[in-house]
Amino acid sequence: MLSLPLPIPTKNTLIPLRPKHSCSRSTRAQTHPFSPLPSPKPLKPLEPTTVARVALREHVQEEEEEERRDRSALAGVSPEGEPLPSELQDDLMPKHVAVIMDGNGRWARQRGLPASAGHNAGARSLRELVELCGHWGIRVLTVFAFSYDNWIRPKVEVDFLMTLFEREIKSQLDIFLREGIRISVIGDSSKLPESLQKLISDAEEATKANSRLQLIVAVSYSGKYDIIQACRSIASKVKDGALELEDISESLIEQELETNCTEFPYPDLLIRTSGEQRVSNFLLWQLAYTEFFFARELWPDFGKSEFVEALISFQQRQRRYGARL
């Protein structure tokens, strides 16, 4: 049974459902005009389960509205491109932004909703971020969608996430093709459902010629394992005589990492939501000189204004790469 912790947070809460006007009023005789009016009965507070049902109904309505907007976009009536905000400088925009999308579960729990509702809301935030990156000239967006460590989560949640990945790829593929977005998926795909593996392969093939924005989705990904598999590949080549020990360099390791699928493998900016301040086994090699921004908002609440705040912070920094300016 759904439940909602009280009190409900005032920030970013769902709008309470307005009471419906009943069409069938009581037909009992009215109180005699000279009779004393009955004392009004105190209203009973909403039970937690009732509040949760209201929140869930509002959430479903939001999802339906989002689906209508997606259908409009597919029909070619999407809103005009989002202009670069005046606070940002075009020549200082990062080429590669990476995001640890954290807080879906907490967002759902705060509203008495199941974890699946948080993941659905998080998917909407990702769609908005992809659109903004495409309009603002960012070349690569890498998102941490599912860690290799997340396989230990409850099976029902993992199964839902696999289904959500499939649904999002299917629903967004036509938009990616029209908007020039290339999708790439990194991580250990061997543990993914076969249907999802095939869908990923087909989507990567269909969008490989697109160049406006590359969306890299890390699924079943481990930064540690990324480095291990690169070392194994290089060691195998040395063993076979294809490489000499002296040939091993940073650039060679870079070529063996899973981010070799992009022209810009090193993120300029990493954003992590939900207030947590760690990298959680994400792009460990690639983040060597990355600027970090930790947002307080949970991922479903992260939108345009929060993204602009992160970009402003990035543009105010001096990137020295070890040099003294």
C-alpha cells in the first residue's frame, strides 16, 4: 500500500487535487428556516493513503501530458529551439557534460509514490536536458543511467528500469534522427535483456551518422572495470607481439576505454544531483581534469534553471591543467 510521510515538503510538491463538484445533490428536505442550524462537523484529515492516491493521480496526469508533448514533437510541431541564456557565453560552453542522475528514489518516497514514478520523472528531466544540450551547442552528453553496482537492487525495480530503457529508446528514436542526435551506450551489455541489447544496437546503427549531439548512456557501467578491460586489451596485444611495452601511453589507454566512441572523451563538466558529493565509480580515468558541480536538487527536479546555474559556475572557473596562471 502506498504511503506518504507527513508533512509534505513545500518545495516541488505536487498540486493537490481540487474537489470535484458532485452532480447528484441530496434530495432530502431542507432544514426548517426556524430550526436551529446543526453544528458543523469537523473535517477529517486526509489519511496518508488518500494523499498518496491524490499524488499518484497527479503524477499520472503529468505523464500523460508529457506523452502528448512527445507525440507533438514527433509530428513536427515541437517548440522553437531554446536560445542560449544571456548569462552564458557561447565561447565558454563545455564541449562534454557528464551527469550522475541521482535522487529518483528519494523524490518518489517524498511523495508517497513507488520508485517507478521517480524513474519516470527522471526520464522527463533527461529528455529536457538532451534538448537543451542540442540547442546550446554542447557536443557530448554522458549520463550515468545504471551502475554495474545497481544490479543488487530489488528485482522488481531493476526489471522496471530495463523496461524503461527500452521504452525511452523506442519513443525518442525518431526525435534523435530528426534532431541529429547520436546515441551510444557504454557498459557491460551482457547482463541486459536480449531485446534491449538488440534495440541498443539498432539505435546506435541508425544514429551513427548524426553529429549535432552525442548522447552517451552508461548502463551496467563501472569506471573501475572500464580501466581493467583497457589494461587487459593492451596486455593481450603486448603478449601477441602487436605492441611493445614502450608503446603504452595515456593516449593508448584512452583508445581502449569505452569512451573511445566519441571525439571528446574527457568531460569538461560533471554534474551530480541530490546533494551527494562523490563520483560513485563513474568515468574514473576520464574525470582527471573535469570541473565538478554538485546540485542540491533531486534529479527529477533538475531543470533548465539548475542547468544554467551549473554552466555559469563552470564558466567562472579557470582551468589550469596543472599550470600556474
